Amino acid sequence: MIRPREIGTALAVAVLLAVPSWPRAEDVVRLSQTISTDAQVADEKGFFKAHGIRIQWTGKQAHGPAVLVTVAAGENDFAGTVTSAVFLARARGSKLKVVSAQTVSSRKVPLFRYLVKDNGPLRGDAKDFIGRKVVAQPATITWYPLAVFLKRGGVDPSEVEFVNLGSPLASEQALKEGKVDAISTSEFAPPGSKLTAEGGYHYLAGIDDFDVLGVKQIGGWATREDFIRDHPDVVRRFVAALSEAAVWGNAHPVEAQEILDRLNEVPRDQWKYYRWRPVEGDLKVDPKSIEGWARILEDFGQIPVGSVHPEDVYTNAFADAVSKGQ
């Protein structure tokens, strides 16, 4: 069901779909390589080309709000990003909207967990973290799960020293050398996958984004509202290509990951530590996850209460059109 605030977008899509198709030149879409795994696969396998889109890759930006700044400034047309960053951008006046889901978390496969040494001081009690160093960037998805866990356990997150290191390798070395006590990391890439494969490290049970935050969808693809208004057909075809790439990648996870490793210039001896993370093929945004992010950000004072309405942050008009084969 389309929400009232989405009527304009839905009408634009409906009118567009009523117009007969005709041969056209490829539309150029500018993307950063940041958080773009599904788009990279879609480009490599020709799904974008099949939908009349040519991707212009613009390099890498920092994750989260930084890549959204490039979209708000008109330097990129879409960005793969965490939902919390879209809320923050809208709170600051940028009219950005999520048009398809991307990163999904589950109890079996959470996005971020906290890795520690087997013989380290952290055992999973909130008070264990007081005075400890953890690699996680405040106000990001790497930080929120532990911060919420600490608050529930009666510990102020400010009692923990959070550090942001420059690379996965730096995080790996810091944990190995005892310079930090835990690192926020994924099971699907180094340093998490590498250290657990080597042995001597484990994830703290029950402290991850899904179990603590209860949020299914971590992020999605966002663009500007004026881009949606002016180019609804491009947005629809962009989402359709992403959906096809997700279905293909889920069916061919090894080949999909090899594409990513090659495009991102991962050293061949490191390929064994990277795995394809499943993506939901219909790409529909989960309203409950959007509402969950609103509550989390309001609880931490990241956005004023009621300043950003969840229904303003996303639209499922394009994902609905794709799922119906339109």
C-alpha cells in the first residue's frame, strides 16, 4: 500500500509505465564505488546495459554521510548507504530518499558483530567494557549495537573509548597487538573472517546489530527527491537492474564475489576471506526497520524527536513496480 506522501511518486511511475517504450540512448548514472557491491555486479553482468543505463564510476568516498553529501551536491546520482545516514541528512535539510533496500541483517547473519581475543578481558557483560578500547566509529552502524547494549546494561557509552582506524588491516593489527580490546567487523570480509579462520578469536554472543537493535534492513540506495521527480523512468530501471543482480548474485555467490574481488583489486591470496552477502531480490524497503532507525536516532539525540517522519525517508513505488514486472 502506497502512503499518502508517496502519491506524487506513484503517479509519476504510473504515468510513465503507460507510455509505450521506444529505442533510446543509454542514460548515464553516476555512482561511487562505496557500498556498491550489488551495483558493481549489475554493471559487470550487463543488467544496467539491458535496462538502458550506463554507469559512470566516480571513485570511492567515505562510508555513511560522506557519500550522501556527494548525492545531495549533485556529484553522484545514487548512493548505497545506511538508513541512519539518510535520516541525518534529511534532518539537516537534504531531500534524500531511499528507493530500494540493500543491506539486510538477520539473527543468523547479522551485519556487524564484535570480535575479541579468546583470552581477552571481554566476556559479554556491559560492565566489562568500561575503560576498554573498541574499534567502532561513533554514530554509525559499527557503533550503535554496542552503544545500545551498554545503555541497557547501565553503562554510559562515554565510559568506553571508541577508536576509528583507517583500514581493516589496521584494525586487525590493533587487536592482535592488544592495542584495542574489540573490533566491530563483519563475518563476510576481513578482518573478521580472516581472524576467525586463523583461530584464537571469537565474536561476543548476542551483541550484534540484529539482536540488539532489532532492525532487519540496515541500508539501501538513496537519491534526491528532485532526481526522482525529473527521472522516474531512470530510477525504475536502476532498481530493476539492482533486483536482477541481487537474484543472480544469490544464485551464484562464488562468481559474484569473484567479480567484486577483481573490481576492488583485492589481492588474490585474500579472496578466500571474502564471501557474497545475500541480498533480497525484491528490494522493498521494510517500514518497521525505518521506524526502528527513527527511534534509535531520537533516543541518542542524533535527530530531534519528530523532526524526520519515517514515511519521508523512503518510497517503495519503484520496487513495487519492479516486483510486478512493470
